[in-house]
Amino acid sequence: MSDIPQTHMFWRNVGLRSGPAPVRAYLPHLLDRVLSGHIDKGKVFDLTLSLSEVAEAYAAMDERRATKTMLMP
């Protein structure tokens, strides 16, 4: 935590919390909304590839060329 400006945070009464994200609890609902167009996928996914390109999807995220990749059948 030495990279976080703790003194600055202390005097401004800023808190920092972290923990696991229960992604599986939200995934079905959010995926339905993305696929139906209710959520702009550009705000969630910044790369779309076919399912056969799954290795490239992981490589793009690992190399920071993509944040989230949507795999389509």
C-alpha cells in the first residue's frame, strides 16, 4: 500500500475498500442487456472477436490491448 497517498487520503477523510466481486451474480442479467442492446457494449467491451479467437482475446487483455473482450459464436 505504499503507492497510495495515505496522508492525503487521511486529511481528506477518504476511505479505500476492496474485495471480491460477485460477478456470477450479475452476469446473466447484464449479458442479456448487452446482447439485447439495452447497454452499449462499447462501454463494457472494447474488443469483439469470434469464439474461435479466444486465445487472441486473452492475449489482447494480457498485453493491455483490450480491457474486456466479447466473444461471439
